[in-house]
Amino acid sequence: MIKRHSDVVLEITAHDPDTIENDLNTAVEIAREHAVNERRHGILVTQHGFTRYTVAISRDVPYGETLERRELPASPQTETEPGC
């Protein structure tokens, strides 16, 4: 599923690899069309978890480039009881 937050941010949520790949490709194409019209920024694809991604036009990415990054949630710390 692709959820459009604005003209410059799209969120992808899917649970199977084929859907993730197809939705990411579609979202990148949507973002690319917008970026080409503005001719100022590139595209940033961010993985937020195993099933959630965002595709965004980013001023931190040079025009004509697409960068990928991961911002996976930190794994919970295992707490030990005192004296263990």
C-alpha cells in the first residue's frame, strides 16, 4: 500500500517482498516525476522497518540522485535483575 503524505513524501507498507518491491518502484517513479519538474532535489528512500518505507524528495540529496538509508528501530535492551 502506498500512502501519500504530500507531493514529496510517500509511505509504503507491505508484508511480502514482491509487493514491497513493486510499491517502492512505483513510489520512486512518482517522486522522480515531481523531482524532475522542480530540478532542485533528489530522492531519499528510507527503510523504517521490515514492512515500512518512505520515499521522499530531499534537499539533502543532489538533483538526479536517489539514495537509500535504513532507520531501523533500536532493538530492546535485555534487562537483568540485580544479582543475576
